[in-house]
Amino acid sequence: MDVDQPNESPVDKPSGIIEKIQQLGQTNVPQLAQDTNIHCLTIIGQIEGHMQLPPQNKTTKYEHIIPQLVAIEQNPKIEGLLVVLNTVGGDVEAGLAISEMISTLSKPSVSIVLGGGHSIGVPIAVSCAYSFIAETATMTIHPIRLTGLVIGVPQSFEYMDKMQERVVKFVTRNSDVTEETFKDLMFAKGNLTRDIGTNVIGADAVKYGLIDEVGGLGKALSKLNELIALRGSQRPEEGMIQ
């Protein structure tokens, strides 16, 4: 005689979230609400340029970031941009491209350096209208470095020198640091092991004029909302003139 198998009790079934944790080891990452007027852009890991980095590297791909910035500029529902940085740097031209796009947005933008905003992350951090750095965060400032084949001719040095000038000009144009101070930090000896450059921590970045203020997420969002309100009050009243 066949015995019917007992029906599985709903209590025995794991819930959706528990099942995801058991199978994938993770749950869905919380996203900003659909009706928010602020877009959060994260710059993490290494900024990837024209060459694809190995899959185990955490990267920020400029071909993903640039369309997002165009969409932010065009979307009337987005009134402000929050840029969160925890990056080791990466491709110079890709980093400068992202920096230029952020600095030319017509909407208010605020950056916050959490953990690190190293190398080409420095121009991205200063590209926003206002910048914050966490008290324990660091920014490494060093000369341009190339990897791979380098031809030992004067033109190679001239190319590197011009690329470095582009970075220096952008940073000094978009922050309060002077060119002399920034170059002193860039070429300082003894601050970095087996290398030249400077590791600037929290309040020191503000002291040098690189970053506007020491602060965390709450301060950054408060400042961004303040800039959004200011822009709204300065915007002329919409409507057709009769």
C-alpha cells in the first residue's frame, strides 16, 4: 500500500532572504528610493582605462560612469550628485575624463572621500562643487607613472610631463591648493616607501586646500541639499513670458 508523502509545511520552507543567504551568501544591496532627487555615484577600486583589468580586481569602468553622468545631466528629476570615493587610482586619461564631466555638470555635486582617494582619484574628488574627506581617509599624491613598454627617448618624457601638467592644472583649477604646494606634495621624498610623493590624511587635505571640509555622509548630504536649495532659489521662474 502506497503511503502519501506528507506535504511540506510552509514553516519548513526558508524565506526568500534566508534562501538567498544560503545559496548566494548575500542579499540584494539596498538602493536609493526611486523618488529621490539625489544620484549617488561610487568610484571604487581601480579606475579602468582602455585595457580590461583581471576579473578579481574591483574596478570602476569609465564606459559605465560616463553614460550615467550624461543621464544625470539630462534627467530633470535628479537635482544633485553625490560622489563617494574609495579608490586606489588607475588610468589617468579615464580618471580625467570622469573628472571633467563631473566638473562641467550644471547641477550641484558633492564628493566624499572614504578610505582612500589616491592618485587619479584626487582630480575626481576635487571636481565636485564641494568636497569632504573622512577624518581617517587618505589621499596619495605622486607623479605620473607608466606601466608596460616605455621607449627611452626624450619624447616619452615630454609626453609624461605634459600628462602630469594636465593633472596639476585640473586639481589647482578646481580646488584651493596652489600649484607650488601640490607639486611639493607630489615630489616629496621620504613620505612613501621606495617612492616619491605624499600620503595626505583627513585634516591635512583640508589644510593644504585640496578638500573643502572634514566630514562624513551626514555632512555631505546636508551640504548637497543646501546647494540644491540655493540653485532652486537662483533659478528664474519657469513659464512663458506674455
